[in-house]
Amino acid sequence: MEQNKNSKDKQLDLFRSIDKGKKLTTNQGLRISEDEHSLKAGYRGPTLMEDFHFREKMTHFDHERIPERVVHARGYAAHGEFELYESMAPYTKAAFLQKPGSKTPVFTRFSTVAGSRGSAETVRDVRGFAVKFYTEEGNYDLVGNNIPIFFIQDAIKFPDLVHAVKPEPHNEMPQAASAHDTFWDFVANNQESAHMIMWHMSDRTIPRSFRMMEGFGVHTFRFVNAKGEAHFVKFHWKPKLGVHSLVWDEAQKINGKDPDFHRRDLWESIEKGNFVEYELGVQLIEEKDEFMFPFDILDPTKIWPEEIVPVKIIGKMTLNRNVDNVFAETEQVAFHPGNVVPGIDFTNDPLLQGRLFSYTDTQLIRLGGPNFHELPINRPVCPFHNNQRDGYGRQTINVGQVSYHKNSLANNTPSTSTEEEGGYVHYQEKVEGRKIQARSESFADHFSQAKLFWNSMSITEKKHIVDAFSFEVGKVKDKNVRQQVVDMFANVDVGLATAIAEAVGAEFPTGVEESPVTDTSPALSMENTVKLPDTRKVAVLIGRNFNGAEVESVVKACVEAGVQVDIISEKFGILYGEDKFAVDVDETFLTVHPVLYDALYVVGGEADNPKKFRMDAADFIDEAYRHYKPIGVAKTGMALFEGSDAVAGPGIVIADTAAHFNEDFIAAIAAHRHWDREVYGWED
Ligand code: HDE
């Protein structure tokens, strides 16, 4: 274990305090004899000021909270490493991107954007996807999202966007949701958001798992190689398990049944050794081709379609270690898109430029001063020296008389480095222009790529987008705002806008010219993603006296395929099959719910309360069925299945009729959802 530790792990070891088995002391190291009773004048008398242990314990407790992040407050993180597949030397001199096989420690935090720190996790929202690479040249932060574009084009509008999406100020509702008047009022009156809203209304914003979503750097950055040549670059994270989502009804229910659904999924996967993998890809455009595209490559509301600019896969990130302490690591980590290393530089994307200011500024209040880089999770693994001094919570004891540059007393050290010595030199982009408060004409087309996205969706994805708009805009109370949204999205697609209008009782759009774009980008559709059974969760509904041989074979096949199996019954304990085959119950109908599983295996059997067992099983089956999930039915499970509203069809694998039950069931689990199942009558 010790030899597997990377440089960041070893550094964190220095700060780890293992309290288990130790004596209780004050913060001054004094051993404590009493921690149950404060010091009092007499058994029934007042507490005395003199009780320094009481005062210290209570004072520390009173100060335990820090301000949550203004956005992305609800998050969860893990440690891991990044391994390079292929040298990027032709494009960048970044040291961690030179040698194939080289490994860099990382810390990755996923988050929702709008909700507060205690909010539920499966809300409809963009997910943050922030990665800190602890490189030998300093920390590099890729602070991205799971959507490749953004709502706005200029950072000056960010406070407005965030005020609009956060709970409304007069009544602080709704929590962690965009389905309210101010958000949609913002959208309709800031039409640069059109493309992002299409993604926001798609299933991308209700991911099944952090492990099953893509990540994007969003902005256009610059790679600069050792010769000083630059390329424009966009970053992509591609999950090895593919991109998968929840169903909206399911997502809403999970928020109640398990508000920690996403963090639990990440935590448990890592604890079980199912490490989480994403490949890193880059899209590259030569400097000379900057103006070759029908969109401005600096516009953060635009993608570079993968069919036009392919994604080159260059390495893999594996998240393999949970944190020791969520506050010390996940809460105190401070990301900043301005944390770069030589070979990675910025562009003039006006959204990125504003972010370069905001991230340090926000840490100053959140982490209480300018020394947050000294917190263990934020420290680079390489040495750092400069003349910055003092401030709240300073930990470094800077030795010596000199704290200024230039000097002779310390032989002019710490000294600057030349480019050859690894000194960061900003890319010498030529810039000239008048000082203006305006946006380039090339940023003005807000609807073409929104239409490209719409065109690229499968019929199911389109239906989900219409449903999402209908829900969100349906929650808007102001009829005028509803109408404005309908009219705005007619610019994308009149059919889409008409469907929204119909659902929310607005006038059908008239006289709006919809975008003429007919292109598609197949890479945008989640239908075309990787589909694997690995780590999917199956709920096995079972009672006593089941058919042991049958169940054993199915469970074994699932486990071999990487599927996780939970045995669910009316109460905890050991259950025996007809042939004395035994299973240990993992959960009961009371402790879990079908929305927490990807698939069902209905076994049946005897129960203490057969009627309740039948009803509970029918609830599970109905719910899984309406969420398009695979359902396997054992020979003994037929009666339960027939007692539900589910009917045989896509994704339903029945032991009595299937020629190869195990294979068919696992294939159905890999497919994840069976959209062609008739549930809502919209499978045309
Ligand atoms: Fe952020 N963003 N952001 N953002 N952002 C923050 O920094 C900001 C934007 C993103 O897990 C804050 O430490 C501005 C785009 C992530 O700790 C704050 C603008 C993208 C996280 C801030 C943007 C992001 C943040 C709040 C408009 C995707 C969470 C707390 C120019 C590329 C990182 C904090 C974590 C967090 C500002 C837009 C991603 C206030 C001004 C675009 C993943 O500084």
C-alpha cells in the first residue's frame, strides 16, 4: 500500500490526524479528565467561566461553519490519478502531458450549481466537474461542467444569471431548481442562453451517476509547445461507463428517498473497488484556422462539433480513493481556472477572462483570508517560495530577514526562472483595439447550434426535452414569461415551441423564423453512448422457499457481469430456498425503493404477510416498469408480475419463455432503459 502512494497522498499523510485509540486533550495538548460535565459551583449550581475545556470546545463548535460556495455549494469529491496515453509534446510543453504512462495525482469534485450545501442531488441542474492536477510544475485546475457550453457569453452577466436561478429572494423558494419565474424570465430576456437551455432541458442535467456523465472545460484554451507554437484547445472527459441519465419522475422521487444518491453512488463504487474512469480528450484547432468556422471559436455558447473537430483521446483519469474528511478536503478545496502550468494558456473568451478574477476573490471570503493555498488539499506537491507574507491562518514559518524582491541580502532569492528553467511565460498574443463595452458580431447567432442540438436528438430525447420544458415553464406563474419562452424557442424549432405552448397554455408562436439549420451531430445524442452492465444495481425481490438453483445461477451471472445485486425482502435475516440455498437479506421494502435501482429481478416466494409482500412487490414492478427499467421474472415470480400493471415487452425477461434467461437479462440491464416500452403512449 505504502509504495502505491503518489506524491499528493504522501503529502496529505503529514497532515492526517488519527484520533482513534488516543487520549482526549485540549488544543494545547493538555489531557482531559472530564468531558461529560461542565465545571459547576455545586451539583445544582451555575457553570464557571474557569472551565477552559468547556469554553474551548464550545467556541470551536460555534465557529465550525464557513460560508458555502456561492454556486456549486453541494458537491462531492475523490482522489485519483491521471495517466497519459500519448505525448502531447507537439502541442504543449506541459510537463504532465509529455511522457506516455506518466501519472499525475488528481482531486476531482462534482457538484450541482444552484442548490445550497444541504440540498438534494438529483435535481435538474448542470453538474460541476472540477479536476485539480497536482503536477510537478504546480497545480493545474480544469474547472469544468458536464455541459460543453454555458448560459452567457460575458462574465459580467454571471451574477444576474445566478440571482435568477437561485431561490427567489422574497420567499426563498424553490430550492435547487430552475423551474420558477425569475430563471425563465432571465432566459427569455437573455437569448444567448438558448443553446444552453436546450442542454439544460435534456436528460444531461439529470445524470444517473457522476460516473456516467461527460465533463467539459467549456472555454477555448491554448496549448503552447516548446517552440512557442500555439493551438486552440477544448477539453473533454469521457466516462468509460458511457453517458446515462435518470427519468425525471424518478429523479424527483430519489430526492426524497435518498437526497445523497450521487455521493453515495460515488463513495460506494470507490469503497467496493469499482474505480471510476474517464478518458481525457482534446479538440485542437491551429491558430491559423481561428476564423475558419461558422461560429466564433471563442464563444462559450458554442461547441466545436466532434464530427468537424475530432476529439483526440490522450489519457485516463481514475478516481480510486475516497476522502478521509469531507470538510478538510472536499469543502476546503479551492479550484481556479487561472491555475495553469507552462504550456497551457488562456484565450480572450470573455467568460473565461472574468472567471480568472472571480475564483480567488470568492476564496478570500469563503476560506477566510489569503492563505487558503496552504490548506493540505490545496498545496502543490512541488516546492513553493515567494515573498508573500502573513494574513489570517498563516501556517508557513518563513525563515529569514528578507521578504522582498529584488534584494541583495538573500542574494536576490527567491529568484525568477527563465522559460527554459520552467518559468511561466504568457503567450504573446497580439492584441489591439479600442476600449469598448460591446460584443463581437460573431457572437450574435444564438439559435443555429440550439437547432443542431435539437436535430441531433433521438425521438425519445426530443420527447424528454418537451416534457422538461413543459414542467419547468409550467411552474412559471407569470403568463407573460411563459409566452416569451414559447416565442423565444420558436427561433429554434416551431414544432418544439408549439408543443411547449400546448402544454403550458400559451399562444402558439406566430411569425417567428425558425433556424434553418438541418445538420446533425450524432455525438450529441446519448442514444449513441456506450452501454454496459457494469456496476448497474439490481433489486432481487424474494421470499422464503424460492428456487435456489435458478436464483443462484442468475445472481452468479449478474455478479460475473459486474452487476451489483441487492436482496430485498419483507424483513432482514437469512432466507432459505426450497433446496436449502440461503441468501442474506440486504434491504427491506421499507429501507429502499425501486427508484434507487437500475433493474429488478422478481423471484417471489413465501412471506409472513403475503398480501403486503404482493403489494410491495407490485409497487416495485410498476415503478420500475414506468421508468423503462429491465425486469427479470423468475419461474416463481410470475404471479407477482401478473399482479402488477407491467406487461411483457421490451426489457421484460421471463424465465418461463426466455431461451437464455441470464444472457438476455444482462443484455437488458446493459441497455439500461427500454424506451420502446409503451407507458405514456408516446413511443411513436
Ligand atoms: Fe464557476 N464559479 N463561474 N463556472 N464554477 C465557482 O468559485 C464563476 C463557470 C465551476 O467544485 C465559484 O470556488 C464566474 C463556467 C465549477 O469547488 C465562483 C463565471 C464553468 C465550480 C465562480 C463562472 C464553471 C465553480 C463559486 C462566469 C464551467 C465549483 C465557489 C464567468 C466551465 C468548483 C468557487 C468546486 C465555482 C465564478 C462560470 C465551473 C463564484 C464569475 C463557465 C465546477 O468563483
